[in-house]
Amino acid sequence: MKKEATTEATTVEEAIDAALEELGVQQDAVDYEVLEEPGKKLFGMGATRSARDRVWIKDDYLHEIESARQAARDILDVVEEPEPFEATARLGESLPPETPELSDEELDKVADEAVSVIHSILGFFGVSASIEEYEGDEGEIILDIVGGECATLIGRHGRTLDAIQALVSAITNRRLGFRYPVVVDVEGYRHRRKSKLEDIARRSADRAARQGIPVHLRPMTAYERRIVHVALRDDRRVMTESEGEEPYRQVVVIPR
């Protein structure tokens, strides 16, 4: 993980934004130093000087990342794994790239396994809560954790919830032997976030179409990227694609 970046841009703020994109974090995770202010060059016949910033990730944020990784390792070591569920033959032994067609019985099994994993994780947080199940717009299983001290499960900017999502997906997929989209939410947080992401997607499409340049969004989770892709898939002005490696993978909105 890259911890520091030095960038140049027209303004200090644009240079910081470029560094955040390079480091793959949000602004609250960094400190910065302005190495050079923008302005007119002394003998440049009106030429302008770019802003130059040094941006680095805060030590406490790096510690937070390592703590989350350690917690993930601990949970993976402790959560009991039963024998893999035998799905129907049409799913095969490999993990298919597309969502498989499942029977109601198989869908119940997916949900039951994911709920079991969530309860195991909640135990590490000392949280007692209920889990409500419903189907999403794209056929995914949504498991909403409600009641109890749920705020701690979301974390700053949803980072804790993202970590829980990654753990639940990884463990559930490994137990079942195939992938099926399961979304973990906490008291509707992701639903509210979905509306904001759809707004960001539309504004990014407007900008890409207006300026004729690709617009790179901040790094997002797979669930967030999917929201952006779906929000813009019928917009004839633009196309979207994901680039980069996890956890810094991001959506690019490209004018047609």
C-alpha cells in the first residue's frame, strides 16, 4: 500500500484530489503539506506556476487498517466452517462469473449461511441484533442488521460495514462453494448511501458528457461500483468500466 504522494495541479485542492486518487483513500485519512503555491512565474511572460503538494496517510489510519486486517484474520480463524453445501449440478464446482439461477431451497441456504456468519461476527462486537431479509432490485439477498448498538457496525464512512460485508461474502462463498450476491446492511445505511451514489453517478455522467473527458470516481467497494454501473447503464451519453486492484478499484465514467 502506497503511503505518500507528491502531486501537481492548477490549485492546491486539485493537487490534493490527485494525491487522494493515487493513494486510494479519502481526505480524512491524510495530512498534507503545500510545497509550492500556484501563481505567476517571475520571468515567465504571464505563465502560471502549478500548485505542488505532499500528501501522506495518517499513522492512526494505517493502524486502523492493520487492526481491521487482524480482526478479519481472527474472525476467519474462529468462525466454524461446516462441510460445503452441495448445490445442484448446474452450478458446477468452480465459482461462476455470473449470478447462478437458484431454487428457493438453495436461496434459503445462502441466506441461512450468511446470517450465521453475521451472528458470529456480531459476537466479536458484543452486539445483539435482529437480521431482516429481503430481495434487492437486482435479485441480490439483502440482510439488514437492526436493533442493538448498531452504529459501531457502520464505522466512519461505512468502513466497518464494508469490512463486515467482505468477511460475510468471503466466508459464505467458501462455505457454499459458489458465489451469490449477499448485501449486508445496518438499519438501512446502504439504502441511503445508494441514493447518494446514484446522484454522484448522474453528476459524473453530466460532467463526462459536457467536458468530453473520462471522470474517475473515488475507490469504491464492489457493491458501490455496481450501483454506479446500474445507475448509468441506460445513459447513452456515457459508458462505465472499473479499473485498478482491490481495495482501490474505481469506476471510470467515459463519454461515448
